[in-house]
Amino acid sequence: MKYVDLHLHTTASDGSLSPAELVAMAKRAGYAAIAITDHDNTGGLPEAAAAGARLGVEVVPGIELSTEYAGLEVHILGYFIDPGAESLSDLLETALLHREERNTRICQVLQAAGVDVSMEELRETFPGAVLGRPHIGQVMVKKGYVGDVKQAFREYLGKGAKCYVPKVNMPMERAIRRISDAGGLPVLAHPYQYELEDAGLRTLIETAKGYGVVGMECVYSKYDEAQTAALLALCEEYGLAPTGGSDFHGASKPNISVGTTKAPYAYLEGLKELKQSR
Ligand code: AMP
Ligand code: ZN
Ligand code: FE
Ligand code: FE
């Protein structure tokens, strides 16, 4: 049986492995194919493609966009995107701008709370990364303000914590349409992470499908077999392609490891058929 992992983060967002290191790890773990899905960034894709060609691992170009839907942050994955597409570069530029503003604000609020973290320090520590709260948390750990990133979120950065700053996300509809415009296949990521009741989840699926989503993540590191089976049934019902991946981030999220989330290669074949039929 051939397996794939279609949800992986590198140092181009908040993962701790470089794209080449990640491909090598996937090779060691025995995956036939992987997708790189960094948050709001395609910067890691060329290095990953080169490493994949060198090591004999199929690498699917992907992305994960943070979007806003009914007051929730919903993540949309995009597979087989053209990283150079104009529809995407403009969108990512705006996302980056919103992140920069927010990160700057978080640093100010932290400084006021006696925690010395600066934008300069973040840029130096994580060159080339699309920066977010996980990076801020890691600097806080390194400088001894907290014991781990979880504590940084609980006490400072998370919703309801004392230095929380909300993020402006792009509307879900725009993200889905722009991924399609960039030749990509938009997929609803980790559907149970939004803590919706059955009816709410169905409304999300129907809305996302209406905007052009063609698939849904059913195999996920945090989901058990029963949850995966329920999501597969929803895919069947709504005519969506199932996908699967770990959401591995390396040391930045040590509870998720590569090699334990195994999605069948047939999921990738399903995506390829959709891509070809466009
Ligand atoms: P941002 O994009 O800056 O809002 O940061 C979101 C990232 O922080 C996502 O990758 C989340 O998985 C991660 N995150 C959210 N809450 C926590 C937490 N309590 N501990 C560790 N990471 C978290
Ligand atoms: Zn992440
Ligand atoms: Fe996500
Ligand atoms: Fe992710």
C-alpha cells in the first residue's frame, strides 16, 4: 500500500524543518507523495520540488490559507496551485501585510507587559518565514519568559489571554476562488477544528462547496477512525474528494509526528483526476 501526507509545514511558515529536510524525513517515513502546505506562503515550494526530484518523493505544491467564515477562522488548503499565479500573489501580499501589522501590535502589547520580543528579533530568528504567534511563542520560550509555546498561548497570545490581538483574515469565499483561479484545488482543512455542531458543520461544507471547494480533509493526526469515517461519509454525501495529512510542524508542535498519519495514495489520485478535468 502506498501512502501520502498532504498537510505539512516547513520553515516557510511555522514549521521547524526546511523544505528539503521535510522531504527527506517523508522519504525515510516511507511516503510515496507529500504536499507542502505552508500558511499563506508558497516560498518553500521550489526547494521542496527540487528535493523531491532528487530523493524520488512526489511533491505536490500546496498552501494553507487562514480565512474568515461566520466569525470563525477556517483553513482552506489549495493543491496543485501555480505558485506564480497573479490571483494568489496579490492575496498573499495582503495576508502578509495583515500579519505584519498584527505581529507589530503583539510585540507592542508584550513590551508593555514587560516581555521583550521585537519584530527585528523575529525576522532574524526566522528568516524567510511568514511570521505568526507560534514564532513569538518560541522566542518567549528561548528567552525564558515561559516554559513552552503552549504556556505562551495560554498566558499571553491565545484568545482571551492578556496580550491577545485579533487577526484580520481574508473572506473564505475569496480564498477559495483565488485558489481555483491559480489552477489549484480548494479543500476544507481539518473540519472538526472549528468546534461546530453537525448542522453548523454541514452549513460550512455546503457554503464552501458553493464557493468552489472540491475536497475535505478526512484523515488528520488528531482524528480517530470513527471521526475519519464520519467525514468520509460527508464527502460521499456532498460529492467531495477526501484528502488527508498530519499537519506536521516539527519541533514547533511536538505532539504531531510524521509517519503516523497515513492517507491512501488513492486520495492523491482522486485530486489528480479533478485537476486534469479542469
Ligand atoms: P497565527 O496564524 O499567528 O494566528 O497563529 C496560529 C497558529 O498558532 C496555528 O498554527 C495554531 O495551531 C497555533 N496555535 C494556536 N493555539 C495554540 C496553542 N494553544 N499552543 C500552540 N500553538 C497554538
Ligand atoms: Zn501552523
Ligand atoms: Fe490549519
Ligand atoms: Fe496546517
